[in-house]
Amino acid sequence: MRVQVHVVGCGGGPFRAEVELEPGSTVNHLLEWLERAGRMPKVFDAPDAASPSDGSVPQGLLVIVNHVNAAVLDGAGTRLADGDSVTVIAAVAGG
């Protein structure tokens, strides 16, 4: 299945692409794909990051699936479908 992805604030500038994922893939699978592709930091390795097994989107990330915050859906376990649009926004901190 193909998913439209837009990543903002993860370093390296904005990233837009159509990503090919296995049918039944979740937000978690997409985040792992983005890490492997070098399009975002390794959020699951951070000491304060939520474990992918607990269903939470990692701290510091906002994931929007078809204009709905994934946190109010099934978090990282939100199933994706062909043609979905996913935006990943990293929190920006500092001063």
C-alpha cells in the first residue's frame, strides 16, 4: 500500500514522499521506516521515549493521520490504509 508522508522538524529539512508499506502497517511501522531511511532521529532509542510496545507515539512527536491526531486514534498502533496521508511533526525546543 502507498501512504503520503510529510515530515517536519526532524532535521535535514522537510521531507515529502509516497512510501510503500506492507498492507496492515501501522504508524509504528511508518516511524520505523522513516528512522531506517534516515528521515528522522532514532526516537525509540531515546531514554525517555515511549516503548513501541505500549502503543504510544514517542514523546516529542505529533503524528497526524488524515487530519486526525494519532493519539486520539490508536496511537502508534493506528492502522494505515492505502492512500492515507500522514504528517509527522517533531517538537522544537531551545531558546
